[in-house]
Amino acid sequence: MAVAAARVNERTIAARSIPTVVHSAAMTESNSRAVALRTGNASLASSAHRVVEPFMVTTTFALPGYRTARSLGVARGIVVRSRSIIGNFAASIQILMGGNITMFAELCERARGDAFELMLKHAAELGANAVVGMRYDANEIAAGVTEVLCYGTAVLTEAE
């Protein structure tokens, strides 16, 4: 089965299955401190306790009611999925019946959700309180193995 790339408003993700590798973007607290020293922002040194709320994420490049005080770089969450034999068998029965392939649809939503949560965590580790320009992407990296990537620009915002 061919795997289609996923964009938030352009394409949908095709079949994914059991998670095999999760995340490659988490920064350690010491990395966060290094960013603070490099950028001269002491507030980043204590950013490990920050949280980026989902409502502070947008696909546009500005949040209404907020101004961007500082851009902190790319935040990303990566999930790699592989299809299982059992999952493929159950989905193939649904394929024969026609209609929505719920086995794959639920899996795709879970993969996107996991990647989104990892992006929020990475953004918080960078010292952000919001993410702008958020996108999804997916790539088949081997037969039956697909990477789901959620990324955006981590920003520090202030209410207007």
C-alpha cells in the first residue's frame, strides 16, 4: 500500500500501525540552559517547567491578541510507525467492505496526536509559550515504516 504524505490542509496520511520509535526532538534541561547562554536569555534557563497549551498553536504566523516577543526556533515532534500484520489483516477486511478504513484512520489520528504532543513539549523546552506556522508532514522511510512529523516555530508571546 502506498503511503501518501500528510499536510494539515492538503493531504491525508495513509496507513500506519504499531509505534516502533517515538520522538527524536526532546531537548534536555542542560540543552535548554545552553540555548539560554547562547541567546543571552536567562529566562530560558528555567523553561523546563513551561507548558505550551494547544490553544496557543496556530497554522498561521500570528496569534490574534498576542504579539511575538521572541522567535525561539523550530519545535518538532517525530513519531515513526510501522504496520503490523494483524492490523493490516483487519484493515484489509475493511478495505474489501469499502468505505472508511477505521483501523487506519484511528492509527493516523493517534500518530498525529503523539507528534503534536511531542512538538508542544519541545516548544516548552525551548522556552516558548506558543507555536506558529504549525504543519504536519509524513514520509515513508522504509517499506511499511512511516515518519509523522509535526513542526512549527516556537515563539514567546505577550498579550497585546
